[in-house]
Amino acid sequence: MDTLSEHLKKAGIQKKLTLFAVFLSLLSFLLITPLLYVQTVSLAKSQVQLFGQTMNRQLLGQVRQPLLNEDAVSLQVVLDNLVMHTAMVKSAAVFKSDASLFAESLEHSPTLNITRHEIFKQSLSLPNAASWQVQLSLDPSDINRQIMRIFWSIISVGLALCALLLYWARRTGKDIATRLQSLSACLPGDEDNAEDDEISLLEKRIEPLLLKPATIVNEHALSEPTLESCYLAIRCINLPQLQAHLSHDNLHRVLKRFDDIIATTGELFKGERLSGANNCVYLRFVATAGDSNFLLRAISSHLALVELQREQASDEGAGLILSSALAINTAKTSIDANSHCQFMQDTATETALQQLTATSRLADPWQLLTNEMVKTKIPAEAGIYFEALAGASTNSTQGSEACLFTDLGSEQQSLFERQLAYLRNQLSENNQPHWQHSTSSNPLFGAIES
């Protein structure tokens, strides 16, 4: 049963709709056909009974006068006319009170089957105190045949409707599958597992664009102001060298491309670009109540910026070399406006960014440094790994040991690769023909030799 369930989950939309149509048709056939047959047989029996009783009453009225006159010839003519002109009547007879036969008319047919006939008897009392009994023998096959013709007509119509349902299910399933495949083809990603159905493939392709919170937030929490945020400082290590050696146009092109990368990455990971100073660019990632996903978004932004910038530098022969620092904003950004003015908040933000800039100088090219607060804030099951740097501390919190980001877990790495493919696809759509997909290897943390 589990194997069948797994097989159905992996089946395509067309196959699922077809199987549903087959199941629905089979279920309807098994339920409706026996009920229809029982009702049809019951209707046939009631029609035979009604016809026999009607013919019997008519015969009683016709034989009354001949029996009063004891006219056997006239009685025989009445019986013969009835048998001859009524197809269902196979025999008609009149019996005396002692059950002896007085007159009878019988159809002579080589296919006559008396065992299948229905017998109808009725007594007749005359004014002269004589008692007679009239008997009819009917063949119900004609009525049964007509009723069964109705039965098979309904079954045929039902089968035709089932065939139309199967055709519609296959056609609709194919149309839906084609549309889903077209949507998947428009999204970045290289998932082409033949065992995945169209919806699963679309989910995998669209997953990098869906940055869901780590936990579910209730309606009350959604209405609350921002509680936490973090800052990511991206330091351009070789910016002074580029300014000294590149022409104005080439430098502008490199920095413009860097702006494009930051804008596209910030849009995907919901990072707000604050400012640029001291050879650094600052991004702010905001979280609401119950959302611990903002730190993962910041780390993913660093990884994306590093990879995309390395590809750009490799393709064009010149590019920025980056190092990053990440810290949680310890100043409460959701404090009551009456207790903290905007000037005090700006001052606290400026101090935090200056400390983060100093931390970024401790990082080697392409590395990300953070502190113990960030490390402990990220759940262990998130699959993000850090390495403590002995003898190094960040300036954001006094005495806080510096931590070097080292790796993502396999699940997070798989998601990041799909996100990176999406970013490459977005950047390739820009009107800059020099941007190409890098064919180099995928190291995220090595340094470019100058």
C-alpha cells in the first residue's frame, strides 16, 4: 500500500486525473448498475401483472353472455380471437365449477415454452347460479425485452459518458501538465528528475523565491513592530587599487555591475541597502516576531555576492574582492518613539556600522566573520557551521569571540544553489552583453590571487 501511495504521489497530473476518472467511473458503474438492474426487473414484473389482470377482466366481460346462453361456439370464437390477435396471450381457457375444461384456445408455436408463462385465473359467477373459472396464459418475454432494452440503453449512455470523462481527464491533465512544465522551464534550476511530477518540479524551481519564516507567526505578532535586525557589511578590499589602475569608464562599469549584483541579491533575500562608506556597503535584514530567518538571509546574501562577484571578476579580468562581517543590531528598533528620538537611533546605527567595518578588516578575502551572538541565535538544526577564531574578537561586542562562517548544510546548500541560479538568470537579463555565466568551479571561500 505504501509503495502504491508513493507511486501515485510521483505520477504526473495527466495520469492522476485519468486514474481519478477511471476510479469514479468504476465506482459509479458498480453502484448504479445493480440498482438499475433490480429496478428494471421489478418494473418488468409489475408491467406483466398489470397487463395480465387487465386482459383477464376484459375476457370476463366478453365470455359472460356466451356462458349464460351456454353457447360453446360463440365462446370458442371469443377465445380464439383473443389468442390470435394478442401476441402476449398464449392460451385462454374456461373451466366449469368442477374444474373440467369447457372451452380452450391455444397458440400453436414450435417455440412455445410453457414453463416461462405467467398464469392468471379469475372466477365468474352468473345470475343462474353457475360458477365458472377463466384462465389466461401470458408470455412476459416481450415486456421483459422492452424493459431490458431501456436498461441497456442507459448502460450504453453511461459508458459513453465515462469515455467522455476519461477523454476530458486526459486532455485537461495534459494541458495542465504542459502549462506547469512551461512555468518550470521559465524558472532557474537544473532539477530534471523523471520521478518528480509537474507540481513537485515547480515547487523545487520556485522554492528559492519563497523565503518563508522559520516559524509560523500569528496575527497578533504580524501587527507588532520590528523586534530584531542584523547588519551585513561588505568590504571592497581592493577598491583603492582598482581606483588607481583602472580608467574611469572601466571602474564605473565594475562598480555599476556590483550595484546590479547587490540590488538583485537584496531583492531576493529582502535586504535593505543602507549606505556606503569606508570602502564598505551595508545591508540591513529585518525580522519580525517569531522570525529567525533573517540571519540565514544575510548569510545567503554574502555567499551570493561572493560567488557572483568572483564570476564577474573572472569573466571581465577585473573585479572587486570582498570580505564581510555580520552582527545583530543590539539597539531595539521597535522602542517607543517617546523614549528614543530619531537622532539617537541614527547615532546608534552609525556606531554599529563603524564597529562592523572594523570587524570586516579582520576577514580574509571572500570570508564572513561574525560573533558568538549570531552563532547562538541560529538554531543547530538550520545546518549552518561556524569556526571559532582563537585570539580574535569582534568590536561589536566587547570580549565576544570572532567566528568564521565555514559551510552550509546539504539541505541549505541545495536551496542556495537554486537561489544562485535564479540570481544568475536575473542578471543575465540585464542589458549588459558582457555578463556571462561562469564556467569556473564553485568555491565560495577561496581568494582570487592578485
